[in-house]
Amino acid sequence: MSGTPGPILEVRDLHTQFSTLDGIVRAVDGVSFDVARGETLGIVGESGCGKSVTAMSILRLIPRETGRIASGSIRFEGEELTTLTEEEMKRLRGHRISMIFQEPMTSLNPVLTVGTQIAENVVRHLGVSWKQGRERAFEMLDLVRIADARRRLDEYPHQLSGGMR
């Protein structure tokens, strides 16, 4: 035994399907991969090949009304994600596992300030007060070198540049 820990993420034979008027669409059909702690995995392919659906499947963000994980295994830190309840997934998402969506303007809520959106996740996942969550939001913006981070907390997504979003 080498003593090296196993992968942080293991995806095995993942199948994700969507029901349409034309029948079943197999958006992800047998995908398998591992990601080790500290490793970066890039998934490339043509438009519509299932890259985003794979990521959304891992986070269990497939809309129940139209899609489902038909089979396969998704293990994160040794825990099988496909069998967790929605409440259990909510505790994981944004705290231990996350996705950075391609289009920031559709990811951020346009009616909430940037500070509120960041602080909300800090409060939910770390169980701190709103004041502490807001302070941590400032620290995060400052850490990624957002100019005038304290002022940016009170701005709305449309007031930030694309790179800032």
C-alpha cells in the first residue's frame, strides 16, 4: 500500500437522460473519471456533447421535471452523492463542492447585491452571523484583488465588469 489517499471525486459509468417530446435524450452516456486532491481535470468537447450536464449531474442540479441520473456512481470524498437527499446535497454544495458557471450574468441574482450573495453562502455553510458573513465576503473579494472590495459589496452584478463577475 503506497499510503496515497484515493481520489476526491470518482465518477463511474454515469448516465444522465432527459425526457423530450421526441423521446429520451442520453446527454451523458457512460462517463467515468477520477480527480485526485489538488488535481485539475479539464473536460473538452464540442458543443452539446455533455460537458455541462456531467458537471450538473455531479452536483445533482439536473431539473427533476425533465432529467435524471439514470445510472452510475458519483463518489465525493468517499460519499455516494446519488443516494443523498436534497437537504444533504444543499449542505455540500458551495461549501465542499461547487461549480463555476460559464455565464456570470445568469449565475448571479440581479436583484441582490454581490455582498449579499457571497455572505449568504458563508452564513449557510459556516453558521456565522450576517455581519461575519459580510466581513468574510469582503475578505474573499479582496483576496482575488477586486479593486475597492468594500464598496463592491453593495453593488449589483450589472455594476461589475465581466471579469469581476
